[in-house]
Amino acid sequence: MDLPETIVPQELASSDMEGLSIQSLLEAFKATRQTSLDLATPLSAEDCQIQSMPDASPVKWHLAHTSWFFETFVLKKFVQKNGEYRVFNTHFDALFNSYYNAIGEQFSRPERGVLSRPSLSEVISYRQHIDQFLADFLLSGNCPDSALGLISIGVQHEKQHQELILTDLLHGLSQNPISPAYREMARIESAEIAPLEWFDFSGGLTDVGASPDGFSYDNERPRHKHYLHPFRLASRTVSNGEYLEFIQDEGYRRSEFWLSDGWVWVLEGQKEAPLYWQKQENNWQQFSLAGLQKLNLNQPACHLNYYEASAFAAWAGKRLPTEFEWERASHTASERVNYLDLNKLQPSVAAESGLTQMFGNIWEWTASSYLGYPGFKPFEGDAGEYNGKFMSSQFVLRGGSCVSPDDHVRASYRNFFYPHQSWQFSGVRLASDA
């Protein structure tokens, strides 16, 4: 699914606007728009067209949809009504609408890859068109606070799609038997992994959710009290080497470790290893954005789905943390490591001792279902579609990954996916009762 999207209503909370200046917002807008183009620079038009599964979208579609967002929710609402905006192409209204039913028709998601027209060059022209009109609007002196808030959310929305550009592309390239690399980049470091440690956390009431200051999505609100029992959390995420032990112990053939739906997923898909792992003779390899590489046993186990994460935890005699335990522990591990870096784009080895790599590197599955917090209220109007309507049959992940843009993920940020989905940079950090 698309990563969660949000629009605020016209009546923005004062905290959303705090510290927001037109100049800083314009700079953030331009930088974010340029990063999206940088991600597409190593790619051919053919690369930007592929859609390898219904959950993924072509790079070209992401580039267009993020522009459609600014056009639909800002330029059409605030600029066109004054006769100062010219719509680029009316066909784009439906072609690049993702799931906004209140806005109008949408082109079938599983078939986005058949959209050979518009061409990549036309999509780039569309982006340039949007960029110019939006920059002019910001500098016009006629940009109300409600529009500034929507532009700010549009920037965050595009950062979400930057991550999707890379994860969707990785899946597409993995289907090619020649194992092409996205781009040449540094190989994974050969650092030794730190020994696994355990950290104890006391129970009691803890604050959960977004601070009233600064940007957050509606699904991070309201901030509230949650009672925790004492728990223990692993110092780092599970490594490839540790996950390989699970495989070698017949982990994918032993039903006692798997949830019922997970075991059906294993049997129906004849699963034997994580997505992107390949075994050649007695050697394991892993496909990445750098191409096919020898499996680095010290690197975090990645592209695991919820079923795999929970099965490994059961095999290890542990469990997954709840999202509330994760958030409580994250406040003692403030380091931010290995976010989006075009020269790396792979998880780092956890070489340091202590509670490490909770922010960045890989998303961490939690045992928590994706539901609204007590007192949750979706944003009014069109905004009500964006997070609340997905609160069904999904699980929460926390922390961000090596393809998440920096300054986007925070302690309260709630990512969410269905339990069978594994094409994101997702893994597992073990927990237990204290």
C-alpha cells in the first residue's frame, strides 16, 4: 500500500504552524522536489515504467502523483480560483489520484505500469510547471496559513514517496534475471557486529504520541497516557547470521513458530527464506539496490514481513515489542543513523554497544495492530480518508529505514503494513517481559 498520507483541514491547529516561515518552507519544498529527481537520475525511461506487483508503483507515477498532490490541494484551491493557475493536463486528475475517493475517479492501481503515456519527459515538465506556480504562490504574499500547512504536508508526503520510489524499484529490478544494480555505490562495511545486549525498562504510565509542538500526522495524536508492564528490549535488530540460524533449524518447516495465517503464507508460497535472499549451491546471496551481493551475516535481517518477524521471535523464545514499548525505549536512544544516502541505500552493521539504531537503518515490526489512539479524530472533510480508513488488519512499524529521508521520522511516527508485505526495509528487534 502507499505509505500513509494526510491532509489537514482549513482550520489548522496552531502547533502545525509553529516555527513555519515562508522562506524555510520554500527551501524545504525545493530541496525535496530535487531529491525526487535525483532518485530518478540513474534510471532510464524504461526503468521508470516498470510495475512488478500491485503493491508497487512505477517511479514515473510517484513523480507525477506527488505533483498532483500540490496541484490538487494547493494550486487548484488557492490559486486557480483567482484565475492565476493553469491546469497542466485535466487527464492527470484521475491518472495520478491514488486513493482519494472524495476527490474523484482513480486509475486502477494494479495497472499503473500500463500507462506509457504521459511520457517520463512530460511528467518532468509537469513537475516543473507545479514547481514554478507553487514557488510564485509562496512568494506572492497571498499565501494563507491554511495553504502553508498543506504545502508543509505536501513536502512530508513527497518524502514518503521517495522511500516508495526506492522500495518499489528494488522489487522491480529484482525480477530481472541479470540482477541489475540501481547504481554503483559503496559496498556494505565489514564491521564486526556488537554482541546482543538486553535493556530493562520499568513499568508504569508513559506518554505516547506526538508532542503538541511541530509537525505530526493525525494517527500520532492525541498524546495520551499508556500503562506499560516492565519489559526488556534487545540492543539491536536481528542480524542476517542470526536469521540464518532460524532457517537452518528448519524454521520455515516448523508450524509451531508461525501464526495460522503466516503458516498458510509459508505453505502457499513455498517460502524458504526472506525476500531477496538467493541460495547458489551452499552460499547465500542477497539482492539489493547495489545488485546481487554475498549475504553479509552481520548486516540486519531485512525485508521480513510480520509473519516472519513473529515466527523468528517465537523461535528465539522472545516476542515482538509493542509500539508503546518501542516508543518508550526510543527516548533513551536518540541517535539517528543511516537515513537516505544515495551513496549507500543499505542497512548498516550495528557495531556499537548500547541501545542502537532505533532511528534509521530498518523499520522495526511491533506487535501492535494499527488502530486509532484513545480519542483519535481523523481530520475533517477530504482529510478523513488518509489515515483513519486504513486502521484495519495492519501492524505498526517504527523507526524509519536506510531509504527514509532524514528529518521525516520521529519517535511517534507510525508506519503500517499488512502482515504478508515484505518489500519495505523491515526487520525485527526482540523484546521480552522483564
